[in-house]
Amino acid sequence: MGQKLPGAGAAGTIEWIEVSPEMTTLIGRGAFGSAPLPADPVVLSYELGGPGVRPAVRIGGERPRPDSDSIFLVVAEDAWRRLGGAEPGLGDGFGHHLPSDLRAIALALRDPAPTGESRNVYRLAKSIELLCETVRLLREGALAPLAAEGGLSVADTGRLMAARRIIDERWQEKLTLATIARDCGLNRAKLTGGFRDLFGCTIAEALAERRLAQASRMLLTTDQPVSSIGYANGYLNNASFARAFGRRFGVTPSGFRQYGAAA
């Protein structure tokens, strides 16, 4: 089912497709009006780009009032969770670069070739495809986040995401800035500055967080000595491990293990 709704003032019109009782697609510009929306929805907004506007996809929990031509998928929270979507309410409105394959689906949804009844069926199918592909890319970590100031290119953002994967997957190695910079294809200045802009922390902080998270799991699930766990996670002596662990968790490694056993 589809219908055009009057927009707010000169904002234009919104066209909606009721995909199911748990999902409505809105296309165009203006207020959402009387479109049938699920209660407590998760809203995915697709900004298709234009002069001075970078294509982006954003996840939020509010009912936005579009001020430019966009596509919105309004999905019931239960349905979003069943599909494997990220926890709603965390980072609402956080933006990602809109990759070309998702943008192609969105454009086909906005400007479908079929006419008549087949047009509605086509749009319904494209709405479901757009939602499922977005969830898949989010789960795979394949959507590149927009930097806070929007100054990073898509290519550099992809390289910084590769740097984050190096930390997440190779944290047990003796990683240096030079090693990470070489392996992700960035110079050290762009790596350190871009990483901080994109992820809100330094390379050293991200590496320490990954190592300490693994150490905390080992303290609770193994009976290895504390010193061995520290060494296995990149700390050369027990004192440096205890200091770093205490700053992160507010308790010594031994105290953490005791509290976990008591719980």
C-alpha cells in the first residue's frame, strides 16, 4: 500500500509504503503526517547525496522531520532485534558512509521503473532488501562511520577501519604505529589523527582496551596465574599489568577474579 501525504509548508511531499505492521517506508521530503508507523520504532534514514551533501545512512530512535529528499525505514524495535540489528538507542543518529550498493537499492526504491500495481510490489521488495542489506553490513562491520567533522574521505575511513581490525585481530602481536600504518596504507600522522577522530580514542587506548578485555575474560574462565595472564596479553611485568587493569576496572586483577568467583 502506498500514498502521498502533504508535506509541511514548502517541504514537499512524503510518499509511504506500508511494508508490514512492523515496517513503513517513507520517501521524499516533509513531515511524516498520518503515515502508519509502528510504535517505538527504530528509524534508518538514507541521505542520497547532492551538492554539498555526502551520502550517508543514519540510525536513530526518533521521528525525524526530513528537510531534504531522503528515504526512511521505520521498523518496530522487536523486528529490528529479530533481524540482528544493533542495540537501539545506542549512538542514535550516528552516521555511516552510504556505500554504492546500498545507494543503488535506495535509488531504485525512490525511482522505480515499474508502473501500476507492480510499482508497489517492487517498492515493497526493495524496502525489505534495503533493510536486510543494511543489517548485514552493520553486523559485518562493513559500514564506514562518518568522522565527527566529516573531513575523512571514504577511502581513508576504510583504511582506518582496517587499522581497527588489525588491533582487534592481531592484538597479541607487538604492534607499533609504524606496523599498523604500513599494513593499513596510511602515514603515521593521518593514522593517529584520523583514528582519534573516527573512534574517539588513541591507537594505544584501543589496543589496551582490547588486551584488558581479553585479560578480564581469562581471569574469570581460567586458573592461570595473574602474572601469566598479564604476559599473555602484552604486559611484560605484573606491576604494569596491575596498574593498567586497575585504571580500567577499578580493582586489581586478583580482586577482579575473586569478585567474579563470588558472584
